Amino acid sequence: MAMDLLQEGVDRSTIALWLGHESVETTQIYLDANLAIKQAVLDKTTPPEGTPGRYQPDDRLLAFLKGL
């Protein structure tokens, strides 16, 4: 529920009060854990050099990593 509220734009301090957290910083775990918010931020950025979009490793790199 807290993650949904955060995604809808509810302020962290309001969520913290609603959940009864001792500190607003405790609510930070929801920001850290929410991959949808992180992806939305990444989608708004463009790398200075290279092509925009999510990195896709090639088969050679994946084979190397699996072999570690």
C-alpha cells in the first residue's frame, strides 16, 4: 500500500505518519525498493554518448558471466 501511495505522488512524510514510522527516513526503504520509480527516472534520461534505452548484453558477455 505504501509503495502505491508513493507512486501516486503522496509525500514521504505523509506515508511515514500513516504507517506510524518513528522517522521519515524509515520510509526511504520504499523508495529504494521501488523499481518502477527507478525505471521511470531512467526512462527520462539520455546518456551523453551512446544510444538511449536499456542495456542488453550480447551472448558472449552472458556466457562469460555464467562461466564465473
